[in-house]
Amino acid sequence: MFYIDRFSSLITILIFVTVAREGSVSRAAQVLNLTQPAISHQFKHLAEEKGLTLFNRNSNRVADHS
């Protein structure tokens, strides 16, 4: 089970970095060849797990939460 948890964490980190780099959940989904809902679900899970607002979202882009 440890390996599955670690793999899942790596995927979540990859999703986070890709959303940050692309500035868009939809574009990150295209880059990672995943669906937009799958990206959003993982992203939401990460934010809830860490208890943080990772990005401010608007209708077109995500922006860092600084």
C-alpha cells in the first residue's frame, strides 16, 4: 500500500505543478492527457488534505495565492 500512496502523491504533485505552469486546469488536463474533472478532483483533494488555498480561481485562469 505504501507504494500506491507514494505514486498517488507523485501524480498529485505533477498535477499541481502542471496547473501552476499552464495557468489553467483545462490546459493542464490536455498536457497530462487526463480529463478536466480528474484534474479538478485531485487538485481539490490536495487543497483539502493540506488545508490550504493553493490558487485563486477565476473563470479563465488560476493565479498563485500569495
